[in-house]
Amino acid sequence: MNINEKDFRNKRRPFIIFPETGLLVGELGTSLSHNDMLISIGLDGVRINYIINNYPRGYFMNNDLVFYQGNNFTEGNVLEIENKNVSIIKKYIYDFENIFKINDKTSIYFGIKVGEIWPKINQISLRELKSNIK
């Protein structure tokens, strides 16, 4: 990990959504990856791989809420939220409002491009995200 990535990891709050179960939110200032967070709660490699590839995860930093999924960290690859996971994210939006104090000024993204500090893609507004919440 280069110094920029380490600094980035220390400033963001990582999270993973477990559908129908709840949220796992990392401590502020943790440099743990999502993978490391899952190891720390005792999951094995097969289960971790499934979660990383199929469950929405991301981070909150500087009033940006970023969601993504997948495990192909090849330079230039895109990790986007699958349509099936949008409804799962919507179920937890009020939790994100309470935990991270997101609001109409929060920038929300449904993907990242793999590269130096992972540029965010697919911006959506909180209002759009909250529309048709079921």
C-alpha cells in the first residue's frame, strides 16, 4: 500500500451491508480493508469472497457516500453496484443518515474505477436514492 492509499484508508469509514442482517461499519481511522474487516469477525475465505463479490460495500469520507461491489482490482476495472443491490442499499439509507449524518449535500456514488485512490463514478442524489423506497 502506498502512502496515499494508507492516508485514504485512515480517513474513510468503511462499511459492508449484509442483506437482511445489518451493517458492519469500521471504526473511524481504521486502515483495515473490507477483507480484513471480514477476517476480523471470523469469516473464512470462501464466505469472504462471496460477500466481497455480491454484497454492497463502500465507505464514507468528506461527505461522500460510495458504494461498490466486486473483487477485480485490476487497474482501470470498474466496480459497480448491481441493480439487484440498489433495493438493499435503499433499505439502509436511513441508517446511513443516522450514522454518517448524510444529507442533500452528500455526494452518493454507485461505483469506483480501480486506480490510484479509486475515482468515484455513477453519482446519484439522496433524493433519487430515497425515491420509491420499499
